[in-house]
Amino acid sequence: MKTKIMLNKLAKRFPKWIAKMNHDHVGLMTGELPEEVHKILLCLDMDWELLPQVKEIKPDMVISHHPFIFGTKYQVFKRDLRKKELSDIMDGMNIPVYSFHTNFDTGRGGMNDALAEALGLENIYAPEKNPMMRIGELKEAMDVEEFAKFAKQQFNVEYGLLVDYGPKKVKKVGIIGGGGSRSWVLAKLEGCDVYVSGDAPHYVRRDVVNEEYNYLDFPHEIEKIFMPTMKKILLEMDPTLEIICVDHEKLPKVI
């Protein structure tokens, strides 16, 4: 498939202006784009742990969710020589890295739509005050602890943290994958019975407790749904593409 055609189609669904609105860095991270792509490796993060598999697979392009270089190369490489070294290795192999981050999180059919659909939510919408968030309703109301266990299973993670000071039965759910903990206030204002996100610091959890609300905190790695979601989108464009999804990121051990 012609690389420019593929990226133009993706840009219509996940435009860069969305990322700029979030002060984000997306697009071509390193290397030069080939004229055509036949084999693509999808991952959450392009990092040193993934490098051996990249060398073995030899894709035409790596597409990561999280930006490989967050900022200008000058700024990042000045403070992170290991990142520069890894970038130089990728350049030496002629394998570019391209990232879709908050534009994928926000865009229709992207990250948060996929997470909402994984929960089986209905009547899904994005609130005007935060277009990254998705809000929807469960088919049947559930006990909040039952919902937490159900969500953990649907997202295929080993643990979550539940702050359950709100309604004991939940039906309306708000969600932002990754680090959207501070948006719980909007979810509550929208009438959600529970808000699902991750990376909640202590003060956010205390605020949730004092406001008598429900917050379900999952590891950032639930965003691994990026890989099958992006794979489906790419294969709809060109079913002859070879798409390899690599989920190499393990959760911390619970001790």
C-alpha cells in the first residue's frame, strides 16, 4: 500500500490538530517514510525491550500509540542520550516510527470508543467539554464491585483499584483510557455512576472519596487495545497488509 495514501486515510479519522489541541506530539517520530508499506508492527511503546523483535520482524514501519519522541528531537536527545541511541539504531535499519496518541484517543473509532465497546456500553457519546471521554450505559445495572471485576476481565488486566464511595449500583459509565483521572469531575457532572481511567494520584482519590463518588483505576496498559483496533482499521484499508501486534509490556508485580 502507498504510505501516503494510508497516512492520509488515517489522518482523516485521527487528525493531528486534535493532538496539537492537547499539546501532544504525534506523527513521524524518526526515520524516513517508505514509498510503500507491506509489513507494519503495532505496539504501545517503541522502546529498548521491543528492539530485538523489531530486528527479527524487520517491518517497513513501526506504529506506536505513545509518542516515541515526546517533544523536539533536540530537547529530548539533550536530556536522554539512550533515546538518541535507540533512534539512531532505528534510522540505521531504515525503520521509521510513527505515533498516534491523543488524536487516536479522541477520534471516532479510536481508543476510547474501543474501550467503551469492550464494556458493552450503549448510547455512547463524547461530552462537549472533553471530546476524549466516552460515556455510555450498561445494558443492565450492576453492583459496583461486580462491575469492577467485569471491567478487569474485559480489559484483560490482572488488577485495578476501586474507590467505591458512590452509588452501589452503576449503569452510566464514563471512561478515558490511560491517564485521565482528573476528568472524574466531568463524569460526575454528566451523571455517570462510575468513572474509569488510570494513573490516579493520592489527592484525586481523596477528592473522589470526599465527593462520595466511584472511581475505577486501571493500569495504563489497558490501552493495549490500540493494537487490535488499529489492526482492524488498517486491514479495512488494505487486507493484504501484514500487521504484527506486539504486546511486550508486563504489569508491575503485586507484592
